[in-house]
Amino acid sequence: MDNTMIPVSEQSEQDLAFMAEACLLAEEALNAKEIPVGCVLVHDNKIVARGRNRTNEGRNATLHAEFDALRHLLPDRTHALTPTLRRPFTPQHDDPPVEPTAAVEAAPVENKSRKIWETPLKGVVLYVTVEPCIMCASAMRQVGIEKVIYGCANDRFGGCGGVQSIHSDPRLLYSPPYSAVGGYLREEAIMFLRRFYISENTNAPKPKKKANRVLKTEIAEVTPSRTGSPATEASSGAE
């Protein structure tokens, strides 16, 4: 299952600008000692939600960047996508106000023996620094995301071609497929992860000593047989 990586020469300035916003959130996550993944949701060429990894901050393993963004855009829906927190969670950051758009409004429709929601995020594009994991790729499909544009691939947990192709799996009958492409600010996304993995993770059950590790800055080019993912290149960058 190969990832579709778009050559730099074919990437638009607008897409790169939105990915740069996602990178700012990845940097924020890195500074907070979270795995550095950031994302933005875009509708009609405007950012309608931002998110970053908050699994440690929220003490919730499902609070990946994509779910963090969804919590702000669909506050009444994410409980159906992720387990309820044991205690109320108050974000420790100030997000700019988000104006409601038609893209986030939906009405239930009958489908044989069950009710499903019309796609609430129709026309919305996700820009995320790392290919969504299987959980997040599934969530994006459930809410009807239009397209996913990511930085580097994820060959351990990727749900958009890295491991599974949740985004295009025809067996998922109750949610529409979406397109997914990568390679946008790929090197920046990989370096965020390398910088994280050479540091000691104080939130780990058994933190590993990494004082002698050196940050590797060389990044292999994308080839037909190797998509270049955080799982391989991020870890190999800490020698």
C-alpha cells in the first residue's frame, strides 16, 4: 500500500501555506513535550479549526492532532468517535474563535435499519504534518472529510496508505472515501519527529537515557519503493 507523494514541483503555494500553519502547531506540540504533530482544517480556503497532539496534556491516548481539531469544530459529535474523558478537560491554549460554516451543519438521514449523519465536513480539507494513523483516518472518513494532505508518511500506523488504506477502502459502506496525498513540507515534518525522538520522554513509563544521541539531518529522497516515514527516518535520525 504505497503512499501518494506529490513532487515538490507540483505542490501549490496555497497548500504549502496551510501546511506551514500545521507545522507551527507541531512545533507547539514539540515544545510541550508531545509527539510533534499539528494540523489545520480548511473550508473555502479558510482555516476553521486547528489541532495538535495533546495525549499527555489531556491524559487521553485518543487526543491526536486530528481529534483535537475536531473537538473545536464538532464539539457535540466527537463523543461518538472517541471515548469520554474521565474528567472534564479544559484546553490549556487560546484558539482563535471559529465562525460556524455550512460545512459543519448536518441532519440525520435514514439508511435502512440505522441512522447515519450526512457528511458534516463536506468540502473540508485536512492538512496534517504526519499521515493520519488508522484511528484518525477512520474518524476523518466518518465525518466526511473531503481530502487529506500530509507531510511525511507513517509506515507503522498510517491509515492513508502507510499500513491500511482506510481512506479508500470500498468495504466501508456508511462513509464516503476521500483522497489523500503527502510530501508537503515532508522534511520539516520528519525533523520535528527526529528532534522529539532524540530527547528524553519524561512522560514515558520508563524514560530512556538519550544524552549521547546525535540529531541526523540527512533525509532520503522519496522513491517508488520507499515513501520515507516518521517510523523509519525519525528513529534513524537519532544515532
